[in-house]
Amino acid sequence: MALAIILVSIGRPGLAQELQCNVRIDRSAVSQSDQVQYVEELSPKIQEYLNGRAWTKDRYRREERIRCELEITILSASTEGFNSFRAQLSIGVQRPIYGTIQTTVVTQIADGDWVFGFEPNQSLIHDMDRFDGLTSVLDFYAFLLLGYDYDSFGPLAGTPYFEQARKIANLAPASGAGWTVGSERTRGTLIQQLLDPRLERVRLASFDYHYGCLDHFVTDPQSARDACLGALRKLQDVLSEVSNQYVVDLFLATKNQELVGVFDDSIQSSDAYGILLNIDPSRSSIYDRLVQ
């Protein structure tokens, strides 16, 4: 396990907005010069929208802000009446690992179905009571990332922020791009699962993993790995009752390489391998390192 052992001071609360999100836009698919200009204008506006607003009642020091990355790929653009864009996005949030200089990606989400309008010189207005194809998606992910971050520091501590995300999802058109609820991996499905009592153990597993395992790995690696095994068993229990859950696969898709690093060359590696092979067989080639 390659966790560094340089101690740092990590704390809350503080004095700044919560998010420190870096926004990048790939506009290579947009060919019309005027639309290219609109997209170039959009990137700094989204960054200011996310980073310049207080999303919670907590107070943060500047160095404690939650780091996130938002990558937007414009797939197509239309000018029939107004400027409409179809895009996909990837968004991830990081948190520090206590007692180290390292960070861990709490979650990384790929969203392939986003349609929004944007006009030149348009202001981005935050309005939780009105659905907007652009700002409502930004609001949704701001609260979703806050929920994931808070869940990693306290059991189910992200619930208020997931609830805010659900309010936004409830305002969205039932057939709107990326919002449908069901078997598809959409925003609507994700927030439904995050607040489903049957899947509560997935969120508790995230806390066990981040706080119980990663944050204590430097001081007590044996107990930290035990906590990680406990987290994996929670996921196993969930999948024994409700199969093929998006929220579970999202955790494993984000954490599979890191999980191998936690258990590599340890006495718990065989136990971890058995559970991971059971709950995540599609990534068996990654987990095979634990028994080689």
C-alpha cells in the first residue's frame, strides 16, 4: 500500500464557499464560430457559479474547500430558435486522507445525456423553485457532490444535500434527458437509490471505507483493512437482496484500483479477493493481483 505518512492538519469549519471546482469544456464538435464563442463564454461562468455560491450553512477555510472536477464535452449544437447544446459530462469529487498528503476520489460520475440552452451574455441564475436545463443540472451535481463528501466524514451525513438534489430531480420533466428513473444509469435513478432505505448500507459502507479505513490507515493498517472488509461485506449484503444497483457499481468503479492497493500484500487479501470477485466479477482481472 502506497499511502504516504507525512502528517498534515485537516479540519473544519472555516470562512469560504464550499466548492473548488475546476471546469473544462471540450468544444471540438462545435463548428459554427458564433457557437464556439458561446461555449468559450460558458466555462468561466459555470466555474464561478459553482465556486462563488454558498451551498450549505457551514463555513469553510479557503484551504478546506471541496475539490471537484467537471469536464463537459459538447456533442452537438442547434440554432433552431435558440442555442441548444447536447453534451456529456464527467464529474468527480476528492477529499483528503487524514494523516497524509494524499487525496482520494470519493466518486466519479459519467453523465452522457445532458441537453441545455445557453445564449450569449446569459447570466446563470440559481433558482431552486424553477427547472432550467443548464443551472438545475449544475445545482443537482453541486448538492450530490456535497452529499458524497459529507457521507465520507459521518454516517449518512450527506442526507440533507441528497434531499436537495432530489428536489431538483422532482422538478425535472419526467421524460427529460438524463432524469428518468428506472434501470438506466441516470441522475434520477442515482438520487433515488442514494435515498432508498434498502440501499442505506451502501452509504454507510462509504463512511466505513473513507473514515474507518483510509483515515486510519497510517496509524493502524490492520484495523483499517478490517474496516474496509466490513464495508465490502455491507455491499455484498445489499447485492444479495437487490441486484445490479447503480449506486454500488459507482462505488466499485471509482474505488477498484484503490481497493487493491489497500489489501495488496496483506493477510486480509484473500478475504477481500473473495468478496470483490463476488460483488464485482466484471473487474476480476484487476482484483486478480490480490492472489498473485
